Amino acid sequence: MSAYHELVARLDYPMGIVTTVADGRRSGCLVGFHTQCSIAPPRHVVFVSKKNHTHDVAAAATALALHLPDRSERRLAEIFGELSGDDVDKFRLVEWDEGPEGLPILRGCAGWIAGHIVDRLGSLEDDHTGFVIEPFAGDVRAPLHQLGFQAVQDMLPGHEA
Ligand SMILES: Cc1cc2nc3c(=O)[nH]c(=O)nc-3n(C[C@H](O)[C@H](O)[C@H](O)COP(=O)(O)O)c2cc1C
């Protein structure tokens, strides 16, 4: 529906970078599709394309980390949004630390949360899976001048959705 596509293309939702680990495999990608979805208990949902390298790893994982990059961190967003773990190990290109439950935590981000995966959303035909997480750790390191979708919509995704 063209009005729908036109409208959502004008939104300026906050970009995130999701990372995860399962069976020693690390993965992560840039996401625009994420939002808080419950207050009590606190829950957040992150939608990951089924074609992404990150999807396979997230499907086997018990937790995700969601980073909120500052608008000065465009380079980090490019690495996670324009490259695929199918071709390159993104974690060799950025600074990160091993965080709770082995999750890779990116140093360059203003804030992050780690959450246990408590549910999955979406039907078989949908091209994204929603991973519902319940936050159990996190940090706010700096004031957040959020990186919005309008500032990165020129990027070429590493995978088609
Ligand atoms: C502006 C922008 C928004 C994106 N939003 C999402 C998203 O919400 N969910 C998703 O799975 N991929 C999203 N992507 C695409 C992935 O970040 C991209 O295809 C990435 O290279 C996949 O990496 P991977 O194969 O290592 O998982 C977005 C990319 C861009 C440039």
C-alpha cells in the first residue's frame, strides 16, 4: 500500500544495533524496527530480518543486547547496517567487550541494554521475527543525541530484507 510506505519512510524512529551470541558465534546488525512493548514487566521487541546472519544466531540465543548509538556514531551504524556477518566478522572492525552472558557490548554506543529473549513474534510469511526481550542489564554512558532513521536511510543494507 503506497500511502503506508510513504508514511513510514518519513518517520524518524531511533536506530539501534542489536548484538547476540550463541554457541560461540557472534552476530549483530543495525535495526530500525524496535520498540518498548511493556512497562511492567519492562519489555522491548526487536525485529530481525529472517535473511540476516543475525537472525540465525538470535534464533539460537537466549539473550540480545540492544545498543542506542549517538548520531556521532554513524560509522558504527554503517558497519552493522551495510556489512553482513555472512561475509565479514564485524567484531574485528569495532571495539567491544564481552558483557553479561557473553553478549558483545559495543564500546562506541551511548547506551545499551541486555535482555533475555522471552517471546518471539510474527507469522511464517512475515520477513522479520520479533524477539521480545526482558532487560536484565545495561548502561547509559553519555547523553543520547539519537541517531534517527532519516540520517541513515541512504545506507545500503548488507542483506535485502
Ligand atoms: C536504515 C536501515 C535500517 C535497518 N533496519 C533493520 C531492521 O529493523 N531489522 C533488520 O533485521 N535489519 C535492518 N536493517 C538491515 C541490516 O542491518 C543489514 O542488512 C545488515 O547488513 C545485516 O547484517 P547481518 O547479515 O550480519 O545480520 C536495516 C538497515 C538499514 C541501512
